[in-house]
Amino acid sequence: MKCSTEVIGILLMLASGVSVTSQMAISKMIEEMQWPYWYLLASSCLMAGVVNALHVWCLGIACPQRKDIKWVLARAVFENFHWIGAMLSVIVGAAPGDVAALTSIDIIAAALLGLVFLGERVSILHLFALILSVAGALCISQPQFLFGSSQGAGESPAGYCIALLSGCFQACSFVCARKSAHIPVSLLSLVSLLLSAPAALLVPLVQHEHSAFGVVMARPWQAIWLLLTLTVWISISILLPAAGATRCPAAVSATVFTAASMITGYLAQTVLFHNAPKPLKLVGAFCMLCSVVLMAIRCQAKESEEPSCAER
């Protein structure tokens, strides 16, 4: 039975990686169709939050204690910054596969933050993983001061920076999650959803974006369909990793999730956006994946002694 449970967990994490990458691709497609994407996203998060709130109320889950509130809120804030940052990086020009690879730096950043805030030990494997991550990030982003002006058309250095920052925010959320591990997942998800609605509205406000709501009024049924699709997709993206991570080792979860995100990301950018990755970018993605595997080996070695260090 243990084997079958782990297989189910692996499949759930595989589906989670696919759903997250698909959401990034969908966000770019909706934005290119001139729909008010961020306002649709905020509305979808609010709808999903209401459904989750009813679920929490039916289960009779109590509010967290005062000492835990700061960690619950901090986790939700960092998780939303990670989520919004990943989608924003794709919208401003970074390729979905590159974003999936760059955000995998979160597992390295989580180890360093764990050293500072949780007193966790850092081994030589962490150092090798960090070197691989830096090398992979350079191969993917190809900064001009190293590679000249050879970047492909439509690719955005700002998008790559946002993707790396998104991974760091995810690492911060991991640390906060360790501090709130005893809080029910449904309650953590509810707080994240309630904060994601105003977080999504920050992007158009900062960009001084005036979205044309005329398309919504002209095609209300299509707007409703998009709203429901985003709501279901957001709910799936939240539930899948929570369900998968509890059914298989954290090291396996991290590796499967990262590999699935990278593969589907590069498939999406090749098939949907006609932007096949160049060999150097694939080398960079492989380096990022190897760094995750090294971290997974480290986590697997001490998983029986302490809580997982690479929650997904």
C-alpha cells in the first residue's frame, strides 16, 4: 500500500507541475487577447476563496492562535508574490520553460534561509547545488554583459529577473510554512486566496494600466467562461501540490514538480508560442534540474530525522 500511495503522490505532483505551467501559458494568451487579465484573476481568486471559506466553515476549523498569525500571513504574502511574479514574468516576455527553470532556484534559497532563520545545517551538496543553479540561471537568461546582445527577439531581461525573484519569494514561503506546519492546509489556502485578490490588482495599478472592459461587456458569456475556467484552474493549482506532497517524500515531490514544470513549459513555448528553446537554454535548465536533484538527495538523507526541507 505504501508503494501505491507514493505513486499517487508522484502523479499528483506531476499534474501540479503541468497545471502551474499551463496557468502561466493561459495568462499570456489571455493578456494577448486584450482581456483585462489581472481583474479576471482577482475575481477568480475571490470566488475560489469564498468556496474555500465555506469548506473551512463546514469542517469547523478554528482560527490560528495569535502567535501563529504572523507566520500564516507571511506565508500567504510570499506565496502570492511568487505566484504573481511567475505569471508576470511570462507576460512581460520570459518564456514559460525558462520561468519554470529559473524559479527552481527556490529550493537553494530555501536552504540558505533555513540556515539563517531555522538553524539548519548546510553541506557541500548545497554548495554544488548553488553553483549549478547560478550556472543554469546564466545560461538561461544569457545576460548581455556575458553573452553580448544575442538574446532572441521578444525575450525580456526584466522577465528573467522577476522569475528569479519569484523563486526567492517561494523560498521565503517555505520557511514560513515550516513555522506554521501544524496549521490545517485548507486554512492556509484560504488565507492565500483572500490575499491573492488584492495582490493581483497591484499589477495594473502599478503599471497604470487602463484595461478595456468593453470586451467584457461585448462578450459577457465568454467573460463568464474565462472567469469560471480561471477559478477552477486556481483551485486545482492549490489543491494538487497540497495533496501530492503528503503522499510521497518531499525530495521526490520537489524533483517531480520541477521536472514536470520545465518539460511542459518548454513544450508550451514551442507549440503555443513558436519559440523553441536554444541548446544553451536547455543546458541551463538541465543544470537547474541537477541542482534540485542534489538538494533532493540531501533532503532524502535526513527526512527520517526532521521535517521535509523542500515542501511543494
